[in-house]
Amino acid sequence: MNYDLIVLGSGPAGLAAAVAARGRGKSALVIGNRWEDSPLAKAERLDNYLGLPGRTGYELLEAFHRHAEDAGVCFAVGRAISLMAWNGFTVTVGTDMYQGRALVMAPGVVRQTKYPGEQEFLGRGVSYCATCDGMLYRGRDVVVAGRTPDAPEEAKFLQSIGCRVTYTAPKRPAELDGSIPFVQAGRLEIRGEQAVTSVSLDGTELPCACVFVLRASLAPTDLLPGLETEGGYIKVDRAMRTNVEGVFACGDCTGAPLQVAKAVGEGHVAGLSACEYLDRQNA
Amino acid sequence: MALKHFDEMSFQEALAQPGLLIVDFWADWCGPCKLLGPVIEQLAMSYTGRAVVGKVNVDDEPELAQRYGIMSIPSVLFFKDGQEIDRKIGVMPPQEFIKVIDANI
């Protein structure tokens, strides 16, 4: 499916960018997790969003989403797993593929510090995508490090295709299927030689062939190597342009203050900049 | 040159030839593999006569995939005169593959 603009992230920044693009007659697809699961949706009270004091995060997000839907923004719920910046931008979400001519990154801030061994063994027993790599581990022991609400579902999928799954997280999720063994752990260390052989969970070693590290989103620099960052945030100019042509960023991912008001403002600018970029391509 | 779809036998034949061989290990159910598909096809066209470019479906050829330690797909393996010289795991734009090919052609 082809769109003018693909937006990665369904929070205030992403939605603002998409709405701005719609205002300029461009098609926009927002790819993101269920907004009800976002940290903002759990915020009890916001008093610094202009004109709407005292609202819950949930109420604000609901209003933002309704506006975006009414404006004709399209949505794909899920995590962007891979990105090809070639002849535009193509993104995969599970087994679906989406094509855009400009890209807005609005993933927010997700705790992305990699576990020991994670980077080293990526592709050799560490995976970020159960549907992508699960089939290679049928009949073998795998560990799911669940750090996102849909991780239990991915663990169930792995189990259904014949992987022997153990789920680990700091707290047992309610949605985790009872038949999947659970190990409560906060510290994770991935070990192996040529490939992963085991994972240490709070000091207890568990042999396994693959560790699926499932966070809410992939780090922007994992999705788009070469994306310039500064102090852990995506570097942008005042037009929200990143160092990659056709790629814009906005919201928490560009840095402080981590506030809805800033996210919406930057999202709007990013959307307009993306439209300007697209218009120049057409000229 | 058209992209070759290798099975065990045709892969061994290609490996026995001198020169550069590039093999993309993929599967139907792999989303990122679909992203890489057009890139590999483009490489096959661009390097016609100078390198052999092909694909191996890991479901059709599980032993071949296992023998080469394929633990994540897409995995693109580079062979020169029958020896593996490099491998790239995951999705990346054409330039990354071109770098390896041009350095070894």
C-alpha cells in the first residue's frame, strides 16, 4: 500500500504530523502500537496542554485520535520491524508492507539500553520479531523478554509454531498464557559463542537458542542506521529535518521537554516540512 | 541475468564456479525478506555477467540453511571462488551490498 507520508508512532507528535499532512491534501499512514497502551494514556492529569487543563492522558489521546481519523489519516496497528530507505521508504509491520515517499519518525522515548550480549548476538540468536524469526527456532528453546503489552501474544505465537517458550519480565503480565513458563527477572544477560547458547536472568542461567527482545518499538537507529542522534535523541533542525533526506522527526524522540504540547507543535512542523519535501519532489 | 532460485544441487554447482556468488536466504512468511527482494533483483541485473545472484528459500532447503548457520532472515551470503567471504543479516539498502561486491569483484 502506497502513501505520501508514513508516520512511525501514534502518539501526539505522530498524529499532529499526519493531520498537518492531511490538511495539505497528502495521504498519511500512522503506524504505531495501540494508543490505549501508551504511557501517556495512563497519565492521570495534564494541566499544561493549552486550552485543555485537567484532562487525563487518555482523554487527550482519544481526542487526538478522533481528530486524526476524521481528517482521513489511515492507521496500521503494530510495530515497525524493518525499514528500507530506497526509492522512498518501505516499512514492514508483521507480514504487511507499506510504502511512503516521506517518513516522519515519532516513536517517543522507549527504554532502549541494550542488554549485555544483545547487540553482539543480533541475528545470531537475538531477534526483535517473533513472526520474522520464530520459524527458524521450531522445536527449540527460546526466551521471550517481554517489555511491551503485546509480547505475551507473540510468545503464544512462538509456542503455537512449536518453539519451547519461556517468558521473562520484571512482572508477570496478566495476559500471559498459563501454559508458558514464566521467570521473573529484571536483569538479563545474553551469552553464547558463535551464537546464543543461554541467557542469564537475574543470575540464573537458562539454555536457549534464541532470545526475542520485545520492546514497544525498535530504536530509531536500528530501523534506520545512519540516522544522526545527539545525547540519545534524534537530531533535527528547526524544520524537524533529520540528516536523512525525506526523514523528519518530532516529539519526545527529539528531546526535552518531554511534553504533549511540544510534541504536537513539532509534529505539526514535521508534517508541513514533509509536505514541502514531497511538493519539491513533484516539481 | 535473472535471479536464480537455488536448490541444494544448483547451489553446489554455483558454488563450484569461480567468481562472486551472492545468495539471499529468505522465506514466504518473512516480512523483511519481501523488503529486500527488489534490492536483490536489482543487484542481479546490475551485476549480470560479473556475479551470480540467487536466492534460497529456507523452508524448501532447511538443511542448506542450517549448514550455513542461518539464524535470522533475510541473510545474504557472499562467496568468492566457493569460499564465504561475508554475510549481511537483515534489511539494508543496496549500497551496503554493493560495497561488498565492488570490493571483491
